[in-house]
Amino acid sequence: MDFHKVLYAISENLATEDLVALKFLSLEHIPLRKLEGIQDPKELFRALQEKRLISEDDLSFLKELLFTVNRNDLLTGLLHCSRNEVERELQIPGRAKVLQFRKLLFQLSENITTDELKSFKFLLIKELPKCKLVNGMTTIAIFIEMEKKGILGEDNLDMLKTVCEKVNKSLLSRIEEYELNRSDSAEMFILEERSVGEAAVSKVQERLTALTASDSPSSKEELCMTNSVYKMTSHPRGICLILNNHNFARARAEVPKLKKINDRNGTDADAEFLQKVFTELHFEIKLYRDLTAGRICERVRFYRDIDHRDRDCFVCCILSHGDKGILFGTDGQEASIRELTTLFTGRNCPSLAGKPKLFFIQACQGDVVQKGVSLDTDSCELESSLEADAGVQRECIPDEADFLLGMATVTNYVSYRSRTSGSWYIQSLCQHLEKSCPRGEDILTILTAVNHEVSKKTERLNKGKQMPQPSFTLRKKLVFPID
């Protein structure tokens, strides 16, 4: 049957509750705002096609969705595959696109009775707005509101466990089983990586022995490079995740202390430059706009959970307002920089163990205007149409090797952004990456040049200065060769 006819036939056979479930399971791939406006399965399928999640040549995600919501009739009748076939396919590492966390919540929603749902609402009355706890509110809707509120997440199940323990202990057992399986999977992944790593180390040791025994100049050069430079040969080299927050109307409306916070005009210039440069450096770009704090954490966790074994590096760029050690979502809620970076430790993300993890943050880290010392050779006034994005100390990155955190400014101080041409820090970073990577310069040399350039700039109104701050636990030189 024709691809579009298949989608049409499936949509005609999906009930309202099926659509609600499919939308919920797609939350990691389609923004909530867009999902909330979808009222017909055909609209959902169009959105999934736009995201290249389903196509005529690849129906695996559609099969996974139908499998998860137990629509076996549609799997066999229209997609001509059995439940067992899909189940075997999903057991292949990295093949599943729906988070296990999302599947857990869906399974819980399927097993909560009407009376238990009433108890859920009663126990959450202090946590969720009363206007949200209406009679017709479904369990899935409650889970979404809990996520928005920041009291439910992949690594934040305590509130859900507390409620389930009081409502139905069998629900609590499901959550604990999920946590146990997740822990076991992480341990197995670490053991597998260790086994592969030991074999790789053995080969490297053999090569090092041969190089050490040789007196040729080329062998000495290779020996030096083997010991001191991160491998950077995969294509793509890795994911470059860009989270770009521009519109803060919701924060102004919902958070009193942020009622004067501005939209981040000019930030799109930063996002576009980052996308251009990291594409040239052979990274796969993933760009998201206007995320709440909860969605920032969800996006970062999602890319923590994918399989990075065929990639050499991970880059995350976050453009938003901030304060000391935190970033603001567009809802005015806070996301901890430390918690975001810690998601990528060797235990939490084994497939990136031993590989460089880079985070670049354009945000204020306080509200103090940094004053410069008068040096006549370094004065450089910029346009007056600048805004502050109100650097972090070492505690914002894990105490583990292979991390780099590039902050737009040091702790307690503001950072500057032009309303038209982007921020001082990101624009300088991109310019130096674009210019210096083809010359073979390493990332720390590049960031030193960025520090020098940004420190020379002066904001006209308050004579404000800015000093970026890289923190790192890199063990080797990090170079992005231009092939």
C-alpha cells in the first residue's frame, strides 16, 4: 500500500486516547507547545515526518509507537510486522527512540484506576495549580504538569514514588524495577566498554612499544601525537546540541523577581553562527529554541542517553539568561549547570567515557557590572544597543576527566549581547574556531584568544567589561582538524 495511504488508514483507526498516548511518547522529539495544538493523528504524522522520524523508507519509530500503545492490530494489519519482530528490533542498542522513562510513565497511566487517579490529584494539590486538577484531567496530563513544575523527571522520581506508595504499592514496584534495570544497564554498558577498551589499550600498547623502539622522526612524531591528542576522526565527530532561548514572556508573567527580564534579542545570530561553525567542524547539529527549564533538562538527558560509541566528542551550547551557577528556562525556572554537566560523567554516559565533553554557556552569572582598569591600548567602545544576559567556578563541572566548560563571564558578573549582532562571547568564540581550527590550533589556545579579545571590549553606557572563564579537566590537546 502507498505510504501516505498507510498513514491515513492508521490515523482513521486511532482513538482519541491513542492519539494522547502517541503525543506523550513523542515529547522528546516534538515541542509540547506544538503537540498541544495537534488534534488529529494525521497532524501528528505530518509533524513526525517534518522531524524525519518517519518516512517511506523508515517506519521504525511508528512501529515503536504502536507497539508501546499495544495497537498490535495496526502493526500486523497495516505495517505487516509482528509484535515479536518489533520487540527484537528494539532490543538492539540505540534503536529505541522513545525514552524508557516516557514508556514507564505511559505504563503507569495505563494501570491507574479512576479512584487512584482521584487520590493522585488529592495528594498533589499542594504541588500543582488547582486549576489544573480538574475532574477531566487524565493521568498523562498530570504527569505533563508535574514535568512542567519540575517535580518529575528521568532523574527526579521521588515525588512520583511518594504518591504511588500511598496510592498503590504495585505502581511503586514498577518504578523501582525501572530504576534497577536502568542501573543494571549502565553497569553492563560500563563493563562492555571496559572490555572493548582493554582490547584497544592492548593494541595501543603494542603500537607504542614499536614506536618507542624506532628512531625515525615520523615514529617520534606519531608517538607524541598518540600520547597527547584526543582522537577526532569519526564522521560525524559528534552531536552539537544548541539550546537557544529568546522569548521570556512567560517568565515575566509567572515569576515576580523576573518581571523586568528582557527577551534575548540578537541570540539568533549566535545560534546561526554556532550552527555554521560546528557544521564545518563535522558535527551533527541539534538546535532547539525557547525551552523551559524542565525542557532544557529533558533535551540534555535525551542526548545523554543516545549511543555515542561511534562518535569522538559531544558539544552542548546553551544561550539564555542566568545567575550564579544556574540558567533560566523561558518559564523563569532554574536549571543547574552542575547537574547538566554531571549527566555526562563516565557512569551516567558510558559511551562518552574518555571522550571530550564541551559545554559553552552564554548567560550572566550574576548582576554585577565588571569595571575595567584603564589601559589606553585596550580601549574599544562598542555600540550602545547592548544588553546583559543576567565564568562559573570549577564546581560547575564534574570532578572527572575530559570536560570543558566555557563560560561567557566569571561568577557574579553580567555578560553582554548586541540586540542585532549577537553576544560578545559566542561571536568571538565562533570567529576564532572558524579561523584557528584549519591551522591546527587546540581548543585551549583558541579560548585564550577569545578571552583576550572579549576582555578588550567596553560597554559604552556603564563602561562595563567582560572576562570569559574556561574551566576544564581535559587530559590531552583537543584539536578539530578540517579534513
